[in-house]
Amino acid sequence: MNTVTASSGRGSRWTPLGIAALVLGFMVWWPLGMAVLAYILWGGSVDELAARTIERIRDIIHHSGGGLRPGGSLRPTGNAAFDAYREETLRRLEEEQREFEEFVTKLRQARDREEFERFMAERNAAGSPAGKGRRKK
């Protein structure tokens, strides 16, 4: 049995992703392009390689438990005192962030109000009420 008939049963190895990987490989560094070509000819499909790699990365992230859970909460460490401290600290920081955002919003509103009042005072001092300063052509 030759290689063409054996590979045709598994699906085509020349997929758009495989061709793109081959072209990019040659563009970056010609030995990399040769390696991609050899993989496509003798190793398998680049699509299958990409799918396996993504699956491995997902497994590593899921099993390592480093960082946030998918829901966004932190994993318990097993130390109840530290977990309680961490939750209280995060709650306090979120509260401080919310208060700071409210403060900044009020500060911007006050600045905008002051600029508008200054503009209106300058406009009224110039003696040009609304519509009077415009000329008709």
C-alpha cells in the first residue's frame, strides 16, 4: 500500500492551516519551512497538531489551577485564615475602587460645571447674548 492511499483515508493533509504554516515557515526561516513540509508529508496534518496542542494547553491550565477559576474567583489555598484575609482584602479593594471611581466622576462633573459657568460668564461679559453675535450674510 502506498503513502497516498494510506493518507487519503485519514483526510487531506493539505488544509488551509497547513499551507499557511508552510508559507509562514518559509517566510520566517527556510529550515522551519522545510520542517513543516516534512511534518505534513510524513507526520500528519497540521490541523491535528494544532488541535492536540490546544487541548494540551487547556489540560495544563485546568489541572495546574494557577490563577483564576473560569468563573473569576480565586481557588482556595487550603489555609482558612489566609483565604479569609484574601477575600476581605479583595472586598475592601473593590470597595475602595468603587469609591474612587465615584470621586473621579464627581470631580469631572465639578470641573465641567466650573468651565461651563466660566464660559457663560465670559460670554455674558462680552455683551453678546444668544444669537446677537451672529451676522446674517
